[in-house]
Amino acid sequence: MRWDWRPPAGFVAAFVACLAGGLTVVSAGLVGLLVAVAVLLLTRLDGAPDPGWDRRHYDHRHGARGEVQDLAWGMVGRDGRIGERVLRQLRDVARSRLARHGRTMDDADIEQVLGSRALRTLTRTRSPLPSVADVRHTLDVLDRLGPERETPTHDPREPRP
């Protein structure tokens, strides 16, 4: 570390100038000390602004890690209920899963397929929003449906028994 000579030089210059101007030794010393502190601060300050943070730009693919992380952050609100964003995504998943099975949420027998708790979770439009346990139950029901339409075990040309 190199010794900086500018603050002591500022002190001496201010001290001598104040003494020559007729101030007392104590007053000249205080003025010299203030000048030394000012010189010290000015030599330590950097005039260039701090560079901003470089934001990383990630490739946003459907179902990528960032999407899952965003979903996790928005999962539970302050009151222990899920957020509106999660409920919308849950409804989208349910619509697509039911569509793979040739069903819609408007079918007359959909409560028999999903169950009353899962159906209430998916169709809730008012506060309070569903709890995390309700969402977990609904996801379990949708998982049990399976990702694809079941293949028929009988010949489709023959009538069902």
C-alpha cells in the first residue's frame, strides 16, 4: 500500500494559510483538519458510476426450469392458499388432460370422472382460492386419468356388450 501525501499536504497548507490570516493555533488546526478530511474524501471517491448488473438471458422453453421456478414462487399466497396464476395453469392442464380422453369440463358426468373435490377446485371462481391440499388432490386425480386416451380392448366395429 502506498502512502498518500495529499491529505497531510492539505492540512499543512490550510494550517499555514489560517495562521497567516490571523487565526489562533487551535482554529487553524481545526480548519487544517477539515481540509485534510475533505482532501481524503475527494481522493477516495470514484467519479465513475457503478456498472449495472449483467442480466442473464435464459432460453425460455415450455416446461423449462425457470417456468417451474416461477410457478413455485407463485404457488402459495400469504394466507396459505394458492395464487390465481397457479389456478389458471391447473385449469389449463385439466382441460388438456380431459381433452386427451375426449372429455370437457362441461360434460354432464364430469363429476363422476374427477370427483366433487377436484371439480370444485377447478371450477372455483370466488374467494377463498383453493388450498395447496386441494390442488395436490386435483393433480393426483388428473394423474390417475393418464396422459393419453386408453386403447380399446375390444374391436371398435363390434357393438359394446
